[in-house]
Amino acid sequence: MTLVAATAVALSVALAGPALAAPTGGGHDATREALRAAVKDGVPGVTATAKDAHGAWRATEGVGNLRTGEPRSTADRYRVGSITKTFVATVLLQLEAEGTLSLDDTVDEWLPGTVRGNGHDGRKITLRQLLNHTSGIYNYTADEEFGRTYFLKDGFFEHRYDTKKPAELVAIAMTHKPDFAPGTSWSYSNTNYVLAGMVIEKATGRPYGAEIRDRILRPLHLNATSVPGTRVTVPQPSSRAYSKLAETATGPTYDVTRINPSLAYAAGEMISDSADLNRFYRALLGGKLLPQEQLKAMKTTVAIDGAPNLGYGLGLMDLKLSCGVHVWGHGGGIHGSSSQAVTTPDGRHSLAFNFNGDWAGDSEAVIEAEFCGGR
């Protein structure tokens, strides 16, 4: 695994998906077996919650604390990484619906001079291109020095409590050339969503986390969900989070639960639990958060090279499973935590789960099991 691959573990794109009816029936035996397989693969523990016409199903496997052997809880809160992006995109789309901004505005209109250097030009990049990752802006978490500082052992333990300002994260990206000209290709870049968070703050005059709280968390009663800012702890109930802090998936395992998540900002700093994530995506796809025009725009996807079963919309991914079922959602990784949240297009069948280790576990197998296997 290269250093770039190691950094991708921490703040990355993951799975999500598209649209048909899921198979009917009771039981989640296949899903439980997939959770057990993840633990056998090396994940310390996993917590999952599914919601369908039969009600809520909750399960855990493995441990939440390697030292004490305490099991994971179905009520665990955890860092959700890039799932944050769906919340951020939702707020920007709400602001568009209200007439505050347009997704066809350029980045430079809202953040003059911020995207400049080595061929980057915010005058030629739209807000829409930030949200669907067609901007070409370099991904700051792929920077080699950033990776050594925050994702490998020596750097992590020296810098885990550093506060990074969003402008500093963008500045790292500006030291590199763009990946491509705006609108000509697709490449996942956390820098896009750092900029999106900055635009929300410029447009509203408030922290982007306050907008998420007032527009989404409070109306939906997502009481386990938060935007921590610089808070280094995860609220209880929660488990410990573990990482190898290395370029390989072997070697010692380290407790990385405490970290200043400002290094992720609007690209991946949020905390939630499985029940809240299911409720959020069900509400989003059910039209409770966005007008139809904006929801349609959010679900308008671009192709991802090398992944014919995936499409990326505006902070929302479309995954076609082996049985033909489509699910929508997002995944995310950050130190010691790998999470997925997916929902069928009608919002009737949802799944959210978290591994408290960032080096092992087959997330797609869990999703396949829930929506295709044995139901």
C-alpha cells in the first residue's frame, strides 16, 4: 500500500448507491455472517443497524475495546468521515433553493483568490463541480507531507491535536497541479468539500456546522449526530478506534480515538450513529430536506472510471448491487473508523454500519448481504 493509499483510508470516498425495490422477507442472517467475516478479517468490531418494512434490526460483532474486551454497542457513536459530504451538499442545495446562491456560481465569486496556483483557477470552477468532484482540484489528503504528518505513526502522535484551518488545507492543494481541467473528468478530492464548507460560511455568515445543526440535525431529531470542530473526543456511548498508522495492514495496532478532526473539516469531521444515519438518508431520499428540483440535481450522477456499478451525484453516491438493487448513500473513513450508510431510492430500506478499525473489512460484502443475500 502506498502512502497515498494509506491516506485514502483516513478521508476517502467509499460506497453508496442507486434504485430498485429490495427483496422482501424477514431475517438478516446473511448480513450477520458478513459482519462476522469482517471481524475475522481483522476488524476489532462492528456495529450495524438496518431499517425496513419489518422494523429495525441491530447487531454487533467483535469488541469496542481491545484492552478490556468490552463489546461494541448498537448505540455507539462514531466518526463518519466522508459521510459528512452528504450533509454539506444538502445545505448548499437548500441555500440554492432559497435563492442565496446558485450551484452554477464560480468558486471565485464566493471565495475570491482562494483557488489559485499551479494551474488552479477558481474563476473556472463552479460550486456544482465541487460537489460532484469534477473540479479537478488536487486532493490535499494525497499530499505526501500531509500523509506523513497525520496518517503515519510518528507524525500522528506528534500532531494528532493540531488545529488546521480550512484555508490551510486548501493552500496545501494549491501547491500541486490540478488533476484535470474543470469538467473534463472525475476525481475524488476532499479539497472540494473543504471549499464547499467555506462557501456555506461565506454565504450565511455562520459556521457550516451551525447550518447543518439548524437545518438538518434539529428538525430530524438526530441527537447522536454532531459537528465536533476541534473537539478531540467522541461522545458516549462509543467504542475505541484503532489504526495501524502505517503503509501496510500489518504490524502493531494503535488507539487513535482521540484526534482533532479539524484536519478533515467539511470533508469528513462529523460524528453520528447508525440509527441517525438511516433516519437522515431516509428523510433526504424521501424529499423531506430538499425540493424536487434540488433532489433531482443531487441524484444526477457522473461516471467513475473503473467502477461501472458506481455513479457520483452531489455528495451522494449510486451503487448498483449484484442482484440489480440500487442503493443511494455515502461511505467514509477517518482514523480508526470506516463507515457506510445506504438506502433504497424509496427510503424504505436502510443500512448503516461502522468498523472501528481502518485497515480491514469488506464493506461492500455487508451491503450486498443486506440487500441481496438471503432475503
